[in-house]
Amino acid sequence: MTNSNALYLLVGAVIAGVIGAGIWAYQDSRRSGVEISVGRHGVSIEER
């Protein structure tokens, strides 16, 4: 594999990762329902 092919592969992988992260973040922000968290201060229930 030549250096230019490796560069194209790297750029393509980065672009695919950014697109995938964007899709995941968009779907996560659109999700509705109830979120239940357990932490130091007890149980927290929030409507999303």
C-alpha cells in the first residue's frame, strides 16, 4: 500500500467515525422516556 492510499484510508475512517458519532448523538437527543439514575445523592428519576 502506498502512502497516498494509507492517507485516503485514514481520512475515510475518520470521516466514518465522525458521521457515526453524529448519528448516535442525534438519536440519543431525540430519545424520550424516563431516565433513572442512582448516585451518591440517592435515586433520581427524570422525564426526558
